[in-house]
Amino acid sequence: MESAGELVYLVDDDERVREALAALLRANGRTVHPFNSGKAFLDTPRQKAVACLILDMRMPGLSGLDVQKLVSADAHIPVIFITGRGDVPSTVLAMKGGAVDFLTKPIDEDALLNAVDAALAKAHVLRAEAADTAALHALYQSLTPREQELLPLLVSGLLNKQAAAVLGITEYTVQVHRGHIMRKMRADSFATLVRQASKLQLEASPTR
């Protein structure tokens, strides 16, 4: 059984292709939301569900590449491109944009189903990573401005005494802040704190 929380968005201006692919996916347990244009898809509020996007490369108005760029700006929805003819430059651009697969019409059913499985698996990973990142940023925002200033100094390898000199505070104050930082960031070790800072892309400014 497929997860009820998974969606497949399908965008193709060819009604026959769109209906055939939607029927195939539904027959295999997928929930499909079809659209006849990139604009129609972009204008429709997306549900908060794990999803992938099957996108026709060549359509009137917005092209598949145009839609891919707009979607990638505000969402993590893996894209599977379909096209009526091979186009190496477009394929390269699509893959550089993060496309999961690129299928040529007539679409091989097994290839499409496998691509959808891979895209939804990637969507689950992207959603989990986004949730982890959001939670980490929330922990970071719980730090005081001074603690946020101290954190990159500590993880850059400075000793407490050195960090204290950079900030113009006492070594004891650094030790107190360090304890607060470890607790607020829920870091069970200094190595964990270093990894968290790396994910947050914090950079030390060792000079004032």
C-alpha cells in the first residue's frame, strides 16, 4: 500500500498523455494531481505532503525548465522530466537543476513507476533534512546574541582563554556561556556542537 500522504503532481499540456499517465499511476496506488500547464500548477496552492513532480519539458507558455526553477526556489519537490524528443542541452540543464530522471515519450511504464518511487524516496529525505535544519535553527535562535557570537569562535578551535580575549570578556564568562550553549543546542558533546555549527554554516570572526 502506498502512503496516503504522498502526492504525484503531473503537468503535461497533452490531454491524452496526461490522462494515460494519471491512470497508470492511480492504478499503482498513487494519488495524482494533474495539470494542463505550468501556470496552472504554480497557481494552485500545494498541499503539505511528500510529493514529486512529473513535468513535460516542452509546453506552451512556461516550459518545464521554467517551472523547475520556480519550484526549486520555494519547495523541495523532486522533478521527473518527460519529453517527446531527446534534447541533450535541455537534459543537462534539467539534471543540473536537480531532476531525478528524464524520460522520453512514449513513456515506458516500468521506468516511470521506478522514477516515481525514487523521486518520492528522495522527497522523504529532503523533508526530513528540512525538518532537522529548521529544528537546529530554532535551537540556535534560542541563544543570546553573546552566545551566538561566541559559538563560532569555540568551534573554530579557539581555547576559552583565546575566545575570551577576542570578545573582551573573562575566561570564566566564556566557560559559563559555553555551558549554556551546550545545553540550549542540546549537544551531548563538543563534537556534536561542531557538527551543528557546520550545518548552520557559522564562520568564526577571530578579530574584532
